[in-house]
Amino acid sequence: MKEKTLNEINEIYDLEITRVVKTIKRNKAKKVLLQFPEGMKRYSQVICEEIENQTNAECFIWLGTCFGACDIPVEVENLGVDLIVQFGHSKWKYGNNKDIRVLK
């Protein structure tokens, strides 16, 4: 299967890359965890590279399961990330840890 470009992926999903980039820059995030639902994981590398190209952040792709906005990676506090970006359609509030900001 041919890899899709970011523009092709953005035609399928509203990625809000501009919003993601602005949030990373505003928060001066250096390590960003990207979390995708199963159907979007095949596009995760393209999205990750675009975000890294537009920011000074190092992005990590969570390859574990993601069943919705409440599905936070196990022991996320130990990963040393500054920001979690969850791609998907459900909104939620991550109020348990004030040291990690989450873009929803």
C-alpha cells in the first residue's frame, strides 16, 4: 500500500496540525506523545514527521491500544513527556496530573 501524504490524510481526518503545532510551541514542549486510535495508526509516522518538522519537539508514537479519550498510556508519568496529543473524536479532561498538559 502506498503511503499517503499529509494532505491526503487531512482529507480523511481533520488533523488540526496547525493547532497541535501552536500548542507545542506555546507550551515549549520538547517531548510529545502522540496517541492514535487503531484506524489512524497507519498514518502516525507521516503525522509525527510533520509535527517534528514544524516544531523543535521530539515526538513519540504510542503504539499501544487506544480505545478513546480516557485511555491514557500506562504509567505515562514515567515517560518524561511534556504533552500528550490524542488524535480522535472524543473530548475528555485529564485532571489527575497537573504536570502533563493534554491537547484534546
